[in-house]
Amino acid sequence: MIKVVVAGCNGLLGRKLIDYAPTGYNIIGVDLPESCPALAAVNYFSQDLTDKKSVFRLLQEVKPDYIINAAAYTNVDGAETDRELCWRLNVELPEHLIYCARKLNFNIGHISTDYIFDGKQGPYTETARPNPLGYYGRSKLAAENLFAASAIDYFIVRTMVLYGERNNGKHNFVTWLIDQLENDKHVKIVNDQIGNTTLVDELAIGIWKLIALKFNGVVNIAGTEIINRFEFAQTIAQVFNLDTSLIQPITTAELHQAAPRPLKSGLIVDKAINELNIELSNVSGGLNKFKYMYKGKTSPEYQ
């Protein structure tokens, strides 16, 4: 039986990793909350993942075959000022997991981002040269470099613009937009940020496939279509039969955000599809799958 620890199991991706865990796997969830009733079906440990000694003791006790590190600091603007916490979660935590992997002999799956690129010449392959613009991107690239120099067995999944069901009451872009439009609120969405959009369910399924294949290295897993955020918002409204006239375009410069964004970004997913046989959807396909789940049903594709 393969034993897998999901670090950050209470987040959007972490929950889906547990939902789609293959039959026969022994799944251990680790996250900060003292209890997690939604994860009652798995062994759950409350653990501050930045407490290095406690994490080592836990992993020494659990003896996993894999850790999937879905824990991260993801507030892109907040990272510009809350740099210490961002670095602790995005760099020091992976560094310690690498140390534990060397001592305890397990593999690591780590989640990264398109923000390691500057967004000048996207979309990007797995071998494109990184050049992050902001502190969040620099922290994620620093973690990737640690793995590259580690000499352990690992895989890194780069992804972007994750969406899915609301998690712990928290919105993602798609659920936030649906909520705004259902309440007849006008929204302004940038029309100059270009990239993929990713249904979290497909990402989770893809990660489990990487483990089954014993994959090592870097792979992009995201939706197959490159689109700007304004067009994505309009497609969301159309799929959910909401009023597209409530959505107005705006440029990134007009938002005056704290962190710079890679504008012409995106991830080329040919490797995931052609070499690893991972199924990924275009924009409308992913949204229509999500619509089944949003309405309280199970998408036929996931039965």
C-alpha cells in the first residue's frame, strides 16, 4: 500500500487530492487546524508545517512513500510586505521537506506557478528560462532551485488560475465572479493578463497519475486554452447563464496592485497530454464540468 502525506490538505487543491485519492492508497492529511471534520475519512494530523522538529518527528512516525506539498503562501500582493512568512512557507518548508526526504527516504511532489516567469514571451514550456517579477514568484523559483539541487526523487507541477468548489468558505476567481453576477454587481476584470485557467479537479487527478507513473521532473498541468481574464470572466457568465454586461474590462496598470503580474503568461501543457496522457480541458469544457459540481451534482466525466 502506497502511503501519501498531503501537506496543506485543507486548501483548495489539498481537499481535491484527498477526494480523488486512488483506492488502496493510505492517505494522511496534515494542516494547521486542530480538527478537520471534512477530512474525517483520512488520518488527519494538526501540525504547524513550519515547525521543523515537529514535522520531522511526524514524518518519522508516519513513514510515507510520498509527500505532496500543497501548502504555500499564495497572496501575491501580500508577499511584497509579508516577506518573512512568504519565505518561510514557500522556501524554508520545502527545504525542510527535502531534508526529511533524504533522512527518511520518501519522494516529494511540489506545486509551483507561472509566476516564476516575467510574462514577456509566454506561454512557457517546462524548460523555459524563469525570471520572476515579484517576491511571490521569486520565492516559488527559489523552492524549485532547491529541488533541482537536492538529488532526491521529486516532481514539480507548475499550474495557474486554479478554480473549483468554494473551500472553507473561501472564494476562488470563478465562485467569486458567480456570486457577484448573481447579485447583479458590476465587476471590472483585467483584459491584459493572458494565460491558462485550471479546474482543480483535473489538476488533482493529474498529480495522482504522476505518482502512479513514478514521474520525476517538472511538468505543466493547466487547462489547454490560453485566454485573457476578461474573456474568461465572460465565458463563466455565459456557461452559468449570467449577465455578461455586468463585466467591464480594465487594464492591470489601472488596478495599482502591490505586486507586478506576468501579463503574457501561460503554460504549454503538451508534455502532460502527449507524454503522460493526462486529460485536460479547454476553458468552456472545464467550466461545464465545474457547473455540474457547483449545482450539487457529480460531473459525468468524474463518475
